[in-house]
Amino acid sequence: MWELAWRPGTWGGLALRVGQVAFAAASIGVMASGLGFANYTAFCYLIASMGLQSLWSLGLACLDGYALKVKRDLNNALLVSLFVIGDWVTALLSFAASCSAAGVIVLFKRDVLFCRSHYHVLSPGFILISRIILYEVFNHKNSEED
């Protein structure tokens, strides 16, 4: 197999996994310290995702530490494939959770008060769009009957 810098069973791999555990734990700590985080599903999903990430990385960090202690090479194709698939799954879950939490924050910071403060702009636009859509629907329906 290839000689990669951050491969499993090396000091670089151990440092990578310890860093992942630290950042996942920091993310959980920041999210859990907020008041009322449990009221929003996106934030609970982020905590669950970071919990899974920290457990996965902690397990691999322990495996890397053990491999370094007994001087065992983890450069096996099947083992590396398992690590890659697990990393992809946890990365996709973490990315999805982060995006959903960011979407909730953007909604609360920018969009909640927009309709209340700009109702005069939105109402005529929605009326115009709804009239155009209704006209097209009824016009299309009448043209099919002919």
C-alpha cells in the first residue's frame, strides 16, 4: 500500500484522530452550553452527529495508539477501506448537521423579522404571482376542454 503521512497506525494518524475528538468535543460543549438548544431538532442532530464523530475518532485513536505501542502496521487494504468508509459516513453526517444548524441560525437572525418589517413589499408581489398562476391554471384547463 501507499506511504501516506496521516495513515492509520502512525503518529500523524494518532494526532489527526485526537484533533477530531477534541474539535467534536468542543462543538458538543458549545452547543450544549446554549440555553434551549434541545428545543430545535437541528441543534440536537448536530450534537448527535458530533457525538458519533467523537466516538468514531476516539476508537480509531485508541487503535492507532495500540498499533504504535506494539509496533504493528495498520496498512491493510481491508482495514483502510473500513476507515475510509467510516470517515465518509461521519463526515457526511457532520456536514449535514452543520448545514441544518446554520440554516436555523440564518432563519432566526435574518428571515424571521423580514416579513413583519417588509409586508408592504411582499403582499403585492404574492398577489401578482398568485393571480398569474391562477390565470395560467384556468386558461390551461379551459384550453384542454375545447
